[in-house]
Amino acid sequence: MRSAVPPGPPPGPARPEFWRSPLRGPWLTAVFGLVLLVGVTLLFVTGLFSYAAYNPDLSAVNDQTPDKGWLGFYLFSWPTSPYWLYRVNQGVHVVLGVVLVPVLLAKLWSVIPKLFEWPPVRSVSHGIERLSLLLLVGGAGFEFVTGILNVQLHYIFPGSFYVLHFYGAWVFIGAFVVHVASRLPRALRAVRAGPAQPEAGTEQAAGLVSPRPAPPTISRRGALGMVGLGSLALLVVTAGQSVGGWWRRTALLAPHGQDPGSGPNGFQINKTAASVGIRASDIGPAWRLTVRSAGSQVVLTREGLLAMEQHEAALPIACVEGWSTPDQLWSGVRLTDLAALVGLGTDTPQALVESVQRGGPFSSVVLRDNQVRDHRSLLAVRVNGAVLSPDHGYPARVIVPGAPGVHNTKWVTRLTFGAPA
């Protein structure tokens, strides 16, 4: 008796002839894949460094990703020198992530017939491979989308960006490693073989070559060049927010536009005083700075703070969203001098810094001892020769070399040296 079910895949994308692009093939897919191999590896490494810069193992107030367990195995004390380290690391991480978007989309386009293979699962091993592809494609989309939304300050996530992006990165990189281990030899063979298409249906074609291709309108090298131009265009409109200076004019994708304002306080910010609920009374004449240690406490007015020896440090502000400022000239009191007020010597311990800001992420932070002891670490009261504006943290803010922007706490009201981890 003849079966009523026709042999082969059902009509539609499961059939090889459905896909008619003459460009798809192992060479083009392999080239995109090798670019992503280098790019994603660098993205992951800079992402790990970015997380380490928050010193998340130091205190719960520094860590937006609780219960990380062994995923934090690599954490180390983030250094203060070179002072531009976080700026460069985060700039590379964000700019590279944006620049790779056309390559990622092109790679997904080049392998889309594989997503509709028939039968969907042929064996247990094939099923595991398909599951890893699902995690790979889903993880890549999740990481790139959440990262770009964060760069643009569109916090529409169902939870903390830090938590979602951190755990998503580990899921994605796990699937990525599995995929690379199984596909890299084939990709290298395809690149060595050149752009000439193998015959459809052969093992060399890898299910990517159409058995009924449409007439070509562009060469494979032309397609590669078009994707490269797309990445170059994104580099031009993104990198300026990290490079700063004249190049900021080209940063069309910067989250706050091209012009951060003018004057001594005219450089980029994320949070204005109004946006976090800072009231005039919080930073007015009644403001006080409390400096504490285990056995001592000193309360200073702003006039008392200004009466102490003032020091200068030329340091940038660099944020997780990838933007950064050129070096700004800050002046204020060294954190070590404030520690000396409460009886601490040269071996200054870590410090808990608290803001008048009411709640919200990073309204307080714990600085590691090496950060506190650096002679450039200040409780700043002026910038570029002018009094801090309210949006830049008046009456006093912390500035620490090499620290993420959110760890340079604004509107500081309390410093506790030797705070418990």
C-alpha cells in the first residue's frame, strides 16, 4: 500500500530549492564566521574585564549579579594604573559590539537554510547540535540587543541589565565554544578552497549551496565588501563617543547626542541631579560630609572641606555605555587625607562611599584599598577651575583613576573607611 505522505521535506523553507541566492556557500559563511571568531572572543574578554572593574567580589553594593558562583573565578583587583584602562576597555567593548552587527546579521543570513533542515532531528547527537545552535543564535541576539539598548540608555529589560547581560554572555559563549570546536576545521578548509561554489548536495556544499540559484546581481567578494562598509559606517558614527574631542561630532549614535554643553562643566553625564531626585536642600548650606572609621568620626561643612589642602588630578569619566570624556582637571581633597582625619595612616583600607541620592543602583559604592590610596583619588569640589555643577555632583564627588563612571559617586555625603566587605 502506497503511503499518503509524500517523501522528502514539506513544501516551503525546508526544501533546498526554496533558497535561491547564488551567494550562499561555505566560503562566504566561513569568512563571516572567522571574523566573528576574532571579534566575539575580544568582546567576551573585554566584557569580563568590564565586570572585574566593578570589583564585584568586594561588596554586595558593587555587585548587580548575585549568586555568580564559580563564574567569578577570574576576578582580580582592578588597577588604578594606567588610569585610562577602563576607558579603552569599555570603548573597545561597545564599539566592537556595534561594528559586528552587520557581520552577525550576514552570518545568520548565510546559514538560514540550515535552520530549516529536514528532518529537524536525525539522531541524539544531531539533536544536541541543533540545541547548541538554538542557544548560539538566541544568545547572540540577546547579547547584542541588550547591549545596544544599554548603550542608548533604553532600560526596557525585565530586570537588571547587569544580571541579564552577565548570565546571557556565559550561555552564549558556552554555545559559541561548542560551535567553534565542531565547525572551525570545516571553515578553514572552505576559506582555503576559495569562493568558487561546490556542487549543491555534496558534502563540501554543507547544505548551503542552492540547487536552483537565481542569476547573481553581486559577487561574493562584493557582498563581503558591502558588509564591511556597513561595519565601517557604524564605526564612524559610534567611535567618537569613546575617542572624544573633535571626533565626538561624528558620534551620531551617542546616547546624549553630539554636544554635551559648554564651559568647564560642559562634558557628558548620564544622570542629572533632577533625574535621581536630588533636592536643593540635599546639596544646600545644610549639606555635611561625615567621615568615619572604626573608632572615629568627623563631620565637615563644605567650607571645612575647602579649607583642607587641595590637590589636582587630570582624569576622564568613562561609563559602561561606552562613552567617555577627555581628561578633566579635577581639584579637591585626597581620600587619604580624609582617612587621616579619622586616625588612619598610610595603609588606608577600603572605603564605603554614600550619596545623598535616595536609592537606585550605585547610589553607594565600596572602593578597594588600592583605589583609596592612589594619590589621584579625590573627593573633588571643582572641575576645570570651576565649582562642580549640580549635575556633576556638587557639592562633592569622588573621582578615582581607572574606575567605571558609576563608581565616581556624585553628591557624596558619607565616607566610611574600613567598611566591612
